[in-house]
Amino acid sequence: MTTAASQFPANNDLSVSSALRIVWMSWTIMLIIPFVLFMVVVWYLTWPGRETAPASFRQAWFLACSIFIIVAAPAALFWRSHVFKAYWAGQAVPPRQYVNGMVTVWVILEIAGIASLIGCMVTHSLLPCLLPALAAFMFFVVLWPTGHAMTRPVGNTDDHAVYEEPR
């Protein structure tokens, strides 16, 4: 029986443990950045003498961030599915492809959340611009790195002798 790490060519210089370390550090940093930025936004909005932007400008920023999430997040997930095509064929995903696929989705969600929080600062109002940031954050939090695509392929779903139900 071969291990997942021995299935990859020798020119792939990234090991499974290194890839997991990279994605966990990336995920943690990308988890902290919106939290800190949210604290800065709340602090900024407590300054006296700030007037909120016109409703049309707040709504335009909200719609722009919402449309970005609606279009870019599924596109990033489709990209990750394309990068993880070995997983869907019942094989382990190479570590470098795992890192690329996961970080792509996280960066898109991070951009959406940060743009929404910047919208809160620009419009001098938490709502409605905070809502896309919350949506992006909630999607981001549930996509933590497990590494199962690199280490534990479920098998070919069309071959009932090989397929293992994911747990």
C-alpha cells in the first residue's frame, strides 16, 4: 500500500506536512485580519462629528460588494474543484495544488470582506456594508483546512468496490 506522499512526483518539492502548515498559517492570518479591521472600523465610527454618506452611496457600495461575493465566490469554488479534480477521481491532490485551491477561495472571500469593511469606513455607517463582510466571514470560517484531499481520498464514486463514504 502506498502513502499519499509517495504518489506524487519527485519534482513536487512541497510535502503534505509543509502544505498543511502553510494553509493553516494562511487561514489563521486571514482569520485575524478581518477581525482587526472590524475593530478599527468600530473605533473609527465612534469618533464624533462623522456624518453618514447618502443612502444611495451606501447602497451602491453594498450592492457592489454583494455582487462581487455572488459572482467571485462560486467562481473560486469552481476553480478549486478544477484544481482538486484528482480528488474527484479518487486520488490524492498534490500538496501544491491543495494550497493553490484553498488559498484562492480564501483570498476571494477575504477581498470581499475587507472591501465591505472599507465600505463601512467610507460611508461612515456599519449598515448595510457590514452584511457582505459577515457573509464572507461565515463562508470563510467553515472552510478551514483539513488536508483530507491530500491524505485521504474517498475513492472513485462510480466504483462501489473502491468508494468510501466521507465522514
